[in-house]
Amino acid sequence: MTKISVTVNGTAQTHEVEPRQLLVYYLREKLGLTGTHIGCDTSSCGACTVHMDGMAVKSCSILAVQADGCEITTIEGLAKGDQLHPVQEGFKECHGLQCGFCTPGMIMSATDLLQNNPDPTEEDIRHALEGNICRCTGYHNIVRSIQWAAEKMKTSARALDGAPVSTSPVYASVNLNQQQQV
Amino acid sequence: MSTNYIGQSVKRLEDKRFITGKGRYTDDIKLPGMTYASFVRSPYAHARVNSIDTSAAKDMPGVVAIFTGDDIASAGIVGVPTGWQVNFKNGDTMKEPPHPLLVPTGSTVKHIGDPVAVIIADSREAAFDASELVEVDWEELPAVVSALKATEEGAPQVHPDAPGNLAFDWEIGNPIDEVNEAIEQSAHVTTLEFVNQRLVPNAIEPRAYIGHYDEVSDKYTLYTSTQNPHLIRLLMCAFVLGIPEHKVRVLGPDVGGGFGSKIYHYTEEALVTWASKQIRRPIKWTETRSEAFMLDAHGRDHISKAEMGFDADGNIKALRIKTYANLGAYLSTFAPAVPTYLHGTLLQGLYTTPKIHLELSAVFTNTVAVDAYRGAGRPEATYLLERLIDLAALEMDRDPIQLRKQNFIPSFDGVEQPGYQTQVALQYDSGNYHGVLDRAVEMLGYEEFRRLQQESSRNGKLIGVGLSTYIEACGIAPSAVVGALGARAGLYESAQVRVQPTGKVSVYTGSHSHGQGHVTTFAQVVADKLGIAMEDIDIIHGDSDAVAFGMGTYGSRSLAVGGSAIVKSIEKVLEKGAKIAAHKLECSADDLEYAEGKWTVKGTDKSISFGDVALTAYVPHVYPQGLEPGLDFSSFYDPANFTYPFGCHIAVVEVDKETGKVKLKRFIAVDDVGNVINPMIVDGQIHGGLAQGIGQALLEEAIYDENGQLTNGSYMDYAMPRADDLPMFEIERQVTPCPHNPLGVKGAGEAGCIGSTPAVVNAVINALWSGGHKVKDIRMPLTSERVWRAMQSSNSTITQS
């Protein structure tokens, strides 16, 4: 057993873990953070995506011991109290989830994308989601959810700068279909 | 307060827990004293189990118990049953060999992953480590994986009592002599040999079960990632374990997708339930993705020869099909129904074809069971029809739109005009097939359609456009009809509407949501009908102790059947409520009208609210004489017919001339799923279906090698659509209400998956023809290699790469 110290969702944790224990099992079983899911055993589906020191990583391909000294954010730590992260809001507003199983990983990947690219094109979003599989939505509404969140984050940023804030688009009126013409 | 909820894109009530990581799937549940199971599984597709040595495993730290097939057999447990019986053409009962929970020594394993022992330990890791130490003496036997090869003389036998590996043969349609004659008299016959390849459903949540026997109450609890908790309880109690149903509670908590694969009663469900009593501790088993590929029922896997005959004017005169359906090694819960009553009965399509005949051989092989996967039989039927008619248009040099339209069944509403009686047993409820086709073509532009069809190439890319139309039978199903067809259960649904004394409403439904958003859609129906706020309604499902009974969710049935059961109970609530209201308002119930959550005496302003009536029902001091207190009604709804959604899909593709790579550029879908309660949720269902149908056309196939090894059993090897494989979908709806259920709904879960596959393949074939490569067919999935090879041989032989 090896002793590790990690900060998870802002709380310092110290535990003895088996050297072979994957980070995802540490989060789920030791800390009870079951929002991070396991969908495959080949690091392909992205359901286990969390942030490690601010970067999206697949927690099924990282050993818990590798997270020693790191800061981890899971889906449970993304909202600030009752205030959802704009990406979480976007998924609800645009019906970006159905069964919800891939959703935490999708949201963690999308927040990582928007941190690095606040104004992504549809192509950027689809490319950024290559490591996350959804079997329910056909990705259409996931792309729209992330576009919605990007818009909301830009609007919020403008509001902080004192610029006028537009109202949030809703499902019925939002039209972000960027149809590709051949 | 407006309570017109039906037809509104209400945001989902269930979303908050999922987007904050608070969903509760089976693997998230931890019970005190819980143990973990790991299975010892066959590495061979076919092998005799000579002996099993568990002694080293037993000595491992943390191991609680080990069971083998011999333990299960000596407990008198035979195996899991199938839920549908189909007879041979000669009337003999189908072959139904046992499907043991663990294969005993002396017997044979029949597909890779077939289990022979289970290790139960204090931790997941300990169970897995110990399972590696179990020594099995396997005697490998020859295996067969193709349905066609399995029927050949001298093929390895999967089950000794199923000669020729035939589970059953079957036919449907007009007498074969009449169909043969119509084909012979046809001016043109289009012939194709098809492989509708084997698919893996791939719900992202792997199956997970927790069995828990409680000694104090002498009750079992099974948590299971299922689409139908009551069905699992019935099958497991009555047919597998022989334990009384009232001593078993089955819970289906949050379930991470199903697509058919979580309908069936799997051996592991029964095993963890049974074993938890042996060890007096809860047992959890969560499959790995590798196990999911090997064990979860697969879909499709048909090999067909199909011929469509036309007269000189292009009218379809006959359809003749011979299909080999691979059912895998064991008969899964619905397996016999899929290639028969969900496939053969859909061969009328949208066309007036006067003579139709399907002959079917349903075959055992050394592969995992094949059962209903999204669409189930209907995609296979649609694929045959829509590929044939599109190829016929190319061969006869006719416009594929016009050729379809001239053969369409004329519009009928099922009310003024009767339903349409097909040649293959069904009566369609209502339809306007020209409407969806015209609208889909309009969305692309007819001139654009023809221009794209004829355009040969641009920038080294071949451009192609293809369409398909489809009809499906869903809203499954009238019990008497399916009973006559071999179903061993009814296919009604139950609903209880319990009005609480304060006027809040708890609704218990036998439908089960695993992504479909029932909690929102059903609450919209109830809020709209009762004229109360959605916040005052709770939808409860997935618990066999809470819900009276249920047949679950599959076959696009939840709203059409489950929703109708809810409406029936609401009607009973309102009928009794009117009696109470009349008593309180001192009038006759006939003088009352109900709207916006209150009963009003017609023509007056005298009224009483729903909440006041509810309170009166539970505090019956001033109350109609002889009327029982309470306001709580259950209903069972058994549909009068299937429902028949239909639609038209158009795909625009770009094929790289150098590499054969297909890029889907646009996808248009116009679907008619009847009335719509929540357009946002229905859009989502269509999107998801489209992605899976497109996945079949371009990417997906489960590949067993000739020894029965699954060669692509992981997400690294099995190609599913990812975000950058798909465009934004352009979807619209037409509404032709279902005439025989109270909501007028038809069902939307499978539509996208049924229509999209042939549209994409037709588009690729069109691209190749316009580039001078007159290939009749390319076997799905249309990988770059297959398309490239097809382009290299521009003759008109069938490409079967």
C-alpha cells in the first residue's frame, strides 16, 4: 500500500492505496464520488473524464498514486454550490443528455475545451469530443449544449466588463444549426 | 397558470442529478457487507469442460465462495428461458435448448465468454485475482459462426438436439406458388444478396447487478440495469429459480442506455440473486466492457437473398425473400420474435406490393445470442426494401422518388378511411406517406436532389444523394395478437395514479426510463389532463414493490402503451372526482365541466378545485353516500393494434475517389411519429436513432473469426460513431395521429435507426454510379477499403468483401 495526498473538489484527502488502483476506482470507491463513470476498459469512452491540475484526463488510465500531490475536480465539484457551471446549464437547456451515463465525462471534456478555446467552431467541438462516446444523442444536442455554454460564458465575461448582457436562448428559439453545404 | 403542457419542449426534470454527478446507477450502489463476483469464462467458442479445479482460487485471501455449474445443476436450476415460441413450418415446436447459468463439467460451452464458475470475494480485485487461478481442462471443439455455414451438411453442431443447427424454419405472406408466378411474369426483377451485419448495442453503462437476500424478511432484492424490472422478476422467479414472486423485489435504478440489450433476462441476474442466499451477503457484479462485447445480446445478423419484380410501368408486382437469421448459441428472451414477427411482417413497407413471401431459417451458431437491438427486425426489413427499390430505379433508369411514389399506399387516416391490410398480417393504423417524402425532398430541393444525383465529381470527390422511406410496427403490442404469434407474456402496460390528500399526484408506471425522459413526458401528460402544475406530480418507475406490474420499455411502446394506461387512470380519477365535486356543489355530475384544475357548474362561476376534491376524498365528512373514500386508480392498457410510425430520410455523401472514404455531409429526416408530447425529447430520440443507423451503414460490425473469437470486442476495435463522424441533423416532423390510442401517439425511439441506414448506403451507391462505377451493392459497413474496392471493379457484380 502507498500513501497519497490529493485535493479532490477542494478537500484535502490522504489515503493508503494499492499501487495498482486506478484513479477512477479511488474516486468512486474510496471517496464515494460515483459521478465519475466507467464505460470501458481501453481508455476509449471518456465517461471517466476528470480534471487533474486543471486538465481533462481519463481517470481510468491514471493510477491513484500518480495523482499524489495533484488537484482533482470531478463532476461533483464543478458547480459552485447551487450555481451550475455554464456547461452543465447548457446540457440541460439544449437536451444534451439522455441516459446521463456519458454526461459527466462529456461535461468535463467540454469545460476543458472552453477553458482553452472560448469561441470554438462546430468542427472544434466535434474534434474535442473525439475521446468521449455517447450512444444516445447522436452528438447533435451535445454540440449545441457546448455552443450554448460558450455563448453564455462570453456573455458573462462581457457582463463582468460592464457590457450589455443578452438573454439566454432556450430550446425552442435557439437555432445554432450550422448546416454544412456541399 | 397555463397547464397546456402537451406539445411543449419542457426541460427535463431528471437532468439535474445527471449533470451534477448525482445519478444513481447500479454500480454506484454499495450495500453493507457487500461482496463482488467475477466469472471464469470460456476462451473458446466451443469446448467440452472436462474438469474444473478451484482449489488454488479458494485459498486466495478475501474469497468468500466459489460456485461451478455442477453446484447450480445440483440446486436444480436448469437455466434461463426464452419468452417467445415460434413453431416450425410443419407445426413442430422450435428447438429450445437449455441456457445454463454456469456450464457444468461434461457439458460444452457454446460461445466465447460462456461462464463455468463464479468467484465471490470481499473486493472486486480479490474476486478477479482468484478467478485467474481457476484451472479448467477445456477440450476445444470445432465451431461455426455464420448462419449460412451452420446449415451446411457436416457443420459443427451447436446443440445435439437441434439437427442442422436449425432453431426453427418459418414463412409468412402469400402462397409461394403465387409469388413465384408473379416474379416469373415480371418485366424486370431486381435481385440482391444482402448481409445485414451483426451489431453490438453498446449502451455506455455496462450491465451491473446486485443480489441481496435478507434473512430477517426472507426476501430477495435484485438491483439490475434493466429495461423491464417486472419482466425480469417474472422470468427469474417463475422459470429459473423457482422462488415466490412476492418474496422478490426487483429495482431498476438509473440505467445508462439500453437499446434493447437490457431487456433480456441474463444468467448473471439469476446467479447473484441465488448465490446471495447461499452466502447470506449481497453480491455485486459489474461487467467489464470486454465482457459486454462478449455477452450482451447482439443485433441484426441476417443473410438474405431478395428479389423484387416490377411490371413494364414500374409497378411492384412481387417480393420474394429467403433469410438466414443467426440467433447465436442460446435463445435470448425475445430472439425468436425478431426475424419473424418484427421483420417478416414489415415487408410490405409503404408499397402496394400484391404478392410477398418470406422464407426464414433461424439458426444456432457458436456466437453470443442475437436479440432485439434498436429497431429489431424492422431495420432489416426496411434495408431490404429500400435497397431493392433504389437499385431497381438505377437498373430501370427511373427516378427513385417517382418510383417510390407510384408504388406508395395512398393516404388514410384510420378513422374515415379504414386501416391498410398488408399481405403480411398487419393492419396499418394511419398514414400519409407522400407527405413525408415530399417534405424531405423539398428540404433538400428536388432540383438539388437531381443535380446531386447526376453530378459526377467535384474536387476529387464523388457526390451522392440517397433516400429511404420506412414504416415500423411499434407501440408493442396487443396481447391477444402477440399471444397468437407465440409471445409467452402479454404486452399491455399498467399505471396507477394516486392522488394524495393535498392534491399532489404520484404516478406509478410499468414503463422504465433509461434515457427517454419519461419523468418529464409523463408528468406533462398528467399535468395537462389534470390541469395542475408539473411540480405537483411525481413519476415513479423501476421498482417492482412500488409499481403493481409492468412490461417495461422497448419497441417504442412507453408513451403509446404506458402513457395510455396513465390516461385511463386519470379518466377514472376525474370520473370519481366529478361525483365528489357534484356532491360538494350540490348539483349533478352531468352539470359539471373540468378544466384548468377545477370542476365548474356549467354556465356559473361555482367551482371546486382539484385539491379540494382530493382532500374531501380522504376526509369524507361531506361525501356522496355509498362512494368509497380515496382517490387512487390503477389501470392496465392493452393496445388495440400496433402503431405505425413512418418517414423519409435523405443522406448526402462525399466519397473520396483516391481512398474510398465516405463523409456524410447532410442528413435530412422527416418522421411521422403521431402526436408529440415533448418535441425536444422526440428530437433527441430521432437524433440518437439516426446516429445508430448511420453507424451501421458506415462503421459498425461485430466480427467473429472462423474459430468464433470476437476479433473487435473493444471500443478501440469496434467503430461507433463519434462526434466528428456526424453532421448536424436536419429534422422535421409530420403529424398523423394514431387513431387507436387516447394520446394519438405512435412512438419515436426506433424511427431514426430504421430509416437512416439504407439512405446512407443508397447515397454511396448513387455516388459510385454517377462516377461510372455501376456496383449493385457494397456490404455494410461501408469502410474505405470496401468502397475503394468497389470502385476498382466497375462491373455490376455484387461486391461481397
